[in-house]
Amino acid sequence: MDSGTWAILIAAGALMLNFVDKIFGGGWKLSNRITRLETGVDGIQLEIRKLVEAIGKIADMRGDIRVLDTRVLAAEQDIRELRHGDGFVRNRSPADPGINREY
């Protein structure tokens, strides 16, 4: 090969490297982009963990609300029974009728 061919090959190689550098941002820029991308993914993972914890707390609260609701319903039933005279402590002997559903 003569020197003209070598010059063309070197110029084509330099042009190709320059083209690749512009497309991919070069080694240093690509490394910075990957680092920023990894940092962004880490931030997203942290936020997802916080979201999972919040959902777990909400599920616990729903369970507590169900227990509380059951207790309230039981208290309402006790109040209804007391309104009808059921649940009062009274003497059950026929000689002493006690409250006998009157209050």
C-alpha cells in the first residue's frame, strides 16, 4: 500500500471514531450518564420501598378498623338489649320479681 491509501484509511478511521464519539457521548460522558442512571434507579427503588411500607401500614389500619367496627356493633347490640331490659342483674326467684323488665 502506498502512502495515499494509508492517509485515506487513517482519515476514515479518525472520522469513524469521531462519529462513534458523537453518537455515544464518548467514554467519559457515557460513564457519567450511566452513573446518573444508576442513581436514578436507586432513588426509584427507595421510593418503592417506602410505598410498600405505607401500603403495609394501611393494611394494618384496615384490620384495626374491622376489629373496632366489630366492637362497636357488639356495644350497640348490648345497648339494644339493655333498652329492652335484657342484661340487667335481677333476682330470678318468683317470690321477688325484681326489675322484671321495668326500669
